[in-house]
Amino acid sequence: MIVGAMNNPHKNLVEQIYFLGELNFEFFELTIEYPAATPKKIIENKKRIADALESYNLGLLAHLPWYFNLAHPYERIQQATNKEIEAAAHIATTLGAKILTIHPDLTLPQSCQARKKRFERTLSTLKSIEKITKNFGLKLCLETVDEEALEIKEYKEILEQTDIKITLDAGHAHTYFSAGVVGLIEEFKKDIAHVHLHDGKKQIDHLPLGVGTLDMKKFVEKLKEVYNQTITLEVHCSDPHYLAYSKDILEIYWYGKEQFEENKKYIYLIEEEEEEEEGRNTEK
């Protein structure tokens, strides 16, 4: 398991990379999103961003704005959105990302077009975007959001007709899918390429682990049967201690309490050795 976290697009990007590095996360999921992380602003700060990632040896994944259209009935608007997606894909691959996550369309009311037509447009757009991302060497992943956006059978049809994979959002699955998170893991077990994790209850999600009603024990046991790669903690809290706490909770459930404590000792040992080396270099 490789644990990462995502930036808040309203805050300074470079500062967040350093902060998450200090919390010993292993990768950074960059949401390329207005206002502070648009393609233009990332280009302007590309060297500082790359240096910050390298200083903590952080891997990189990328995420598109959740509100981008995939099924807009006006063709020129959809084409413009696809151009923005292409710009984001270019930035992602330039910084070294290999996975790009996209949301299904949630922005338009269902009264704008029938569900069947919306799905047809979604599938067509995803095929176009997949060609773009393949050209940049990126794996395109479709996030599980809720059944209003796409039902399980619609996700499966997309997977059958493309090489797109699944970003399993455990919090969304728990809160917004009747099958629940364990059910979605079973449905998509061969196609999960990335995971988002946060807690939720009723219609509230992106909570710290342990605050909502997600059964972490069942979730981890089921996920470990089929998956052992990147997990982004998508905890939206102003207090960063909740993010650090959620990381500990995940690792305790994943490794067990005893192994978790041993892993912590190993991290502290490395930090002490680095500080000693820095001190020797300063004396020289």
C-alpha cells in the first residue's frame, strides 16, 4: 500500500507539497484546478513544484476538476472542456504523473437531456479523452461518484468499450451507492487502479477516518484481497491533524497495530540519520 494526499486548489500548491512531505506521505495527488492550481499557474511554478516533490521523493498522480463536463449537449462547450483536459494532461505528464482521474458529469440537471443520451455523450467524450491521455502516456481512471452520475452497469459498459480503469472512491461508494463500498470492490475488483479514501455518513463525505460510518475493518479486509497500490486520503478539513490521524488509522487497519508501531520506529530512525548527516555537512 502506498499512501498519499491531495492538494486544496484554493491554497498555495508548493507549501502543501512540503507540508504533506513532512507528514511522511509517499505521493501527492495533484488536482489541476482553479484557482491556485490551474495549468497556467502550475507552468509558472513548475520548477518549484518539481523541486518540492523531489525533496521528499514524492510520487505524483493527477486529478481533473470534478465539475468538468463530460456530456454537455452543446458541442462547442464540450470541445472547449476537452481542450482544458488536454492542457491538464500535458501538465500532469510533464511533472511525471502516470495516472489521471476524471469524474463523471454531475454539473447539468437531468432535465437538460434524457439519461440515455447523457450516457451516450459521456461514453463518446471519454473515448476522445482516453486518446488524449494515451498520447501523453497517462492511464485514465474514472472515479466512482454516485448512482445519479453513473450506475454500476454504466461504469461496466464504459470499461468494456475502453481501456479506462476505476478510481474507487471508498467514501462515495459507502455514502452514495446502494451496493456499498464492499459491493463496489467486488464489482470492479479487476479494474481498480487507484483508491480515494475518506469517511462519510448520510449525505456528508470527505470526513476524517473514524468520524463517519464507514466500516474500516470490512473495507480494508476486502480491498486487500484485490488491491495493494496507491490510496489517496481525501480528507477535507481545515485542521491538518485530522489528515495525519486518518493516515495512522489506515495504516493500523492495514498492517496491524504491532507492525504499524515498527514502521513508525523505522521512519523516526531514518529522520534521525538524515538530521545527523545534515549536521555533519553543516560543520564541514
